[in-house]
Amino acid sequence: MLDQVNGLPVHVLVLHAAVIFVPLLALGAVVYALAAPLRSRIGWAVGLLAVTAPVAALITMLSGTQFYDRLLSEERVSPAGKEILDGHMANGTLTFWLTLGLGVVTLLLVALTFRDPRALPKGADLGFAVVLVVLAAASGYYLYQTGDSGATAVWGTY
């Protein structure tokens, strides 16, 4: 289902959505968490990104798995290439789970502060900020690692 569109691998088409939406969610979540005065203006966009980015990461991960399975079944992957792709897939899976966590925590913060940006006690606000900064950094790091290993798999010499 998620393998090809007109002969092109879906994965190479949809991965660009994750490459765009995951960093936007990371940036939006951090700004939302740290800049309470901006919350009323950006809450709707951050909430939308909190749904869109994990969905993009999930579709990218699922289509990548189907692409990988097809390449293996057609015996188009060398042992060295398989090792690179296995690392790529592990990074992609981590990226999805971290992005999902980032999205859920972001949605929770937006839901709790949408009507009143200063509704949370300072300790809770700080707790959300710390968790969101960590999840945003981890999501960005693994997104980069996933892309780098994917580029190595496609363009590298092995």
C-alpha cells in the first residue's frame, strides 16, 4: 500500500514532509513552552504541527519499511548496505517515537494553556519546558541521524 506511486518509492516522496514538519514542531513547541506571551498567537499552529509531524514521521517510517522489505525480497541490498539500512531504520523508528512524544506533550501543554497562557503554576510550566526542550532536541538529532544514514545508503560507497 505505501510502497510505490507510479513506480516511485513512496518513502522518497513522503520523507520530505517529516524533514519539514518535525523541525517545525520542535521549534514551535520550544517557543510555545518558553514564551508564554506568544502562546495565544501561535497555539493553533503549534497544535496543528503536534498532529502533523508525528503523522508525517509515521507514514515515512511505514513506507520506508515497505521499501526496505521490497529491496530485500528483490535481493538488491548488499550486506554492507543492509547494515546501513538497518541503522537507518532504527534511527527512523526512534525519530517517530520521539516525535510522537513531542507531539503528545505539546498538545497537552496547548490544551492546558490555550484559553489562558499563564494557567499553569510556574513549576508545571518549567517542567513542560524542560521536557519539550529535551524531546525537541532528541527528535531533531535523530531526524538528522536518520537522514544522514539514509543519504549514506543511497549515495554512499559501500
